[in-house]
Amino acid sequence: MPTKPLFGPGGNSESFYAEGFKSTLQAPGWVAARGLGAYEYQAGNGLTAPLATLAKIGAKAREHGIAMSLHAPYYISLSGVDPEKRLRSIDYITRSLEAAEALGADIIVVHTGSAAKISRAEAMSLAADTLDRTLEAIGDRFAGIRIGLETMGKLNQLGTLEEVLTLCARSPRLAPVVDFGHLNAREQGRFAVADDYRAVFAAIAEALGDRAAQTLHCHFSKIEFTGAGEKKHLTFADTVYGPDFNPLAEVIARDGLTPRIICESAGTMAEDALAMQAMVEALR
């Protein structure tokens, strides 16, 4: 069990490249030099790097003490209405697990699917079937890597907190990935005070147990939203949309939680991750 919260970027900040770094092989050392402890490898647009390259990144992460996760491709469709396309997701998830294994990552982050063309109940049924088939296909492989199901920011997507927890309850190999910016966007400003955040951890503990809440894998960024939910990711410089991290910092520090929080700000992921870490440390 982690002894403290960990913070890090999702992918490489603009400053990483501005400082002359070019390869993600350099990212673990760069992140560690800033005092951060986590890094999420971004494969949202597809897994293109060879496993040998990912293994080298993983070795650098171990060298620098960086906890690794992997964001699986966005085109995974747990609830797709086309059976052929939907079941192709089993292969995409398996390949993501192989990549995570090479990286030394302990969780992959998967989008939960769409409910744009079908009812939410139908979408949930399809997503559950895809996950059940995936778990059957991988068997005992990748035992140390969880399949993380992410809360989503658009109203026509699966991915309310309740939907994610319902799906995760199907197997201990499934874990919630709470994106607080997404939840804030889809619920038009859900998070204002500490108890708004505390309710999320309480719901996770009730559904999946205290450990799942204590060690939650999270995403955090400020996100612009419309009536349909998420529009675009912002930076911590934004003062309009939020959510505000300060109340979450209070919950983490006061309740002794040890989440891993990946920052997905627009270009300032490492800088904003450092800001979050400093907020929590000031309260501990």
C-alpha cells in the first residue's frame, strides 16, 4: 500500500520539449528531477512503440522510482453496437496490457464507451459483456495489472461514477479511474467544497472496499464544459471552469488518502502536477 499520494503528468509537458528533450525514454528522469513520482504513458492514438522501446522506458522508470500507468487507445469501444468492432476491443485491451507489462505499469486506463445511439442500460450490458470476454481471454496473464475504467466527461458517454463502479464490481481485476475534471464537466460543476470530493471516495469504498478508495488512480485537470459536458482541457491558470483542486487537497491530507493523481492539463501537466503536490504537502 502506498504511504503517500503520488503526482505526475499524463504525457510530456510543453516544457519537456522546450528544454530540449525529445524522447519519452528521457521522461522518467525528467519527471523525477522535478520531485514528481508518477507518469502516465499516453497511447490514446494507438500503440505504435515497439515493446522493446517500452521496456527501456520501464527500466528508466524503475531506476528513477517512477510509478507507471498507461492510457489505452481511445478507439477501444466497450459498448459499440457493431459486434465485430466491439469485440476487436478485446485485442486492443490485451495489447495495452502487453505494453503496460513492458513499461512496468500497474494499471491501464480504458474509456468506458458510448451511449449516444442506444440506451444507457443497453450500453452497460454491452460494456459488461466486452469486459467479461476480455477477462476470459486473458486468463491468468497480467495478474499484476488492473484494467482501469475511466469516468467520462460527456453526457452521451458511459462513465458516470455509478456506472464505472457497477462495471468494476464484476471483477477485482477492474478498477475505477476517477477523472475529477470529467465528472465536474458532465455534472456542470459538481465539485465546490471538500465534501463534494469526499463523497466520491465514500461511494468507491462502499462499492469496492476501503483499499480501492484509499489508493485510487485519478486524473485531474480543469476542463471547459457546455450543456453537453466536456469541451476542452485547460490549465491551472483558468479561473472560470475548474474544478478547484484545493478542496480535494484538503480531503487527501486530512483523511490520509494515498491516491495517484495524473494531471492532464493542456500542455502544463508536470507544472500543474507539482502545484497539486505542493498543495497537499502544505496540509499534511
